[in-house]
Amino acid sequence: MLLMALVGFGAGGGAVGWMVLRGDGRAAPGGWHQLLSPPTPMATASAPAAPDALPAGLLASQTALDARILTAEQRLDRLDMQAAAAAGNAARAEGLLVAFAARRVIERGATLGYLEDQLKLRFGDAQPRAVATLIATARSPVTLDLLTARLQGMASHIATAPASETLWDRTRRELSDMLIIRRDSASGPTPTARLDHALTALREGAVDVAVADVQRLPATRETAAWTADAHRYAEAENALDRIETAALLEPHTLGDGTGRKVSQPSPLAPPQLGTQASATPVGH
């Protein structure tokens, strides 16, 4: 019975094995190997949505975000332009203040001090000759009051007869003055009248007119020195005018307090100035 039990158990196990091998092969091709292989993902699993298949709400949100980004970029560009314009206008205003301060110093006959460096930084490239003239004038000052006082001193010398003049020469000079006074005005004014006219011109600020009157006087060392100083004063005034104009209208070479060029055009400059200048023929 034990032997029969063992035979029956072996037969049952063999039958079960044969059924597993043969039966699964018919039910699912590939046999028992498929029992050990991992399950394949379902064909109905959800795949990532294509960009074109985004929902309408998400597309609208993306479009609105792009529009906001574009608006922000445009606003930043406008802010950059406004900041550049403000910086340029501030540099021009500071340059104009430096020019005004230099004018006060030059007309008082004082030294430039720190204004000398500011003139070099701001106007050294735009008006180098004007800056050099102002620096030289400040180191050897000449003022309108000084020119007037020296001219008044020359009037007293001209009205007084020279010490070496003889009696005959004095008589001839006095007779000549009397004849000139009695003649028609077309004969020309006397030296005293010319000096009076030059003094009046100086009080009115017309230095060129005063220089022309003094140059018609008898040439002496004193008149030559006065004329040279008057020319220096007139050149300094012209230099001040040039740097003030540069602070307002210079388009390219004006500098700020650190020496950097001001790229922003002046709001006072004509809008078509550069176009007209480039369109004008060279020969005209």
C-alpha cells in the first residue's frame, strides 16, 4: 500500500506538471516564460499631452503672461531712456553751473581753484582753447575795473604836457588844440575826447570799442600794455560764452563730473540740426 501510495503521488505530480506545461502553452503563447516576465503597461495608459492639445484656459493664461512680459520689457526700455535723458540733462545743468561760477571768478580776478579741474573734465574735449584761455586769465587776472582805472590814469598823463616840452612846442600844441576845437567835427576828436569815449564804452561793457579808441591815441608803452590786457579780457569773455554754449548745445564731446561723455542730445538743440548739416554741400 505504501508503494501504491508513492506511485499514485508521483503520477499525480507528473500529471499536474504536464497539465501546467501543456495547458498554459495553449492558453497563452510563450509558455511558462510569460509567468516570470513583468507585466507590460496597458495600451490605454495616459501619455503626456502634446503642446497643441493644451486646454483653452491654459493657452489663454500663457498668452496673457507673454503680453505682460512684453509690456514690462517696453516699460523698462522707456525707463532706461528716461534715465539716460535725466542723466544727460543733469550733466548739462551742472556744466552750466560750472560755467557761471567760472564767469564770476574770472570777472572778479580770483583764482579758479577746484573749478579748473571741472572745466577740464567737462569742457576739455568740447572747448579746449576756451578752457586754456580761462586758466591762463585766472592765473594772471585782468578785470574791467582794473582796465577802467588804468585808462583814467592815462587820461591825466595825456592832458598834462611832457616835462621836456619847450615853450615853443607848448604854444604850438595849444594853438593846434584850439584850431581842432574850432574846426568841423569831421576833423576828428582830440585824444582827451577819445579817452572819454573809451571810458564810456568800458562802463557799458563794450571792450572792443574802448580798444579801438585807445589804439587811435599816440602810441606809448602804457597804451600798448593796456591794449594787450584789454584783448586778454575780451578773449576770456568770449571763452566764457563758448563754454556756456557748449553746456547747452554740445551734442557729442561734453563731459560730466567724472569725464564721461554725455550721449543724450540737448533738449534745446534744433531737431534737424544734424540732418541739415550733413545735407549741406561742403563748398557752400
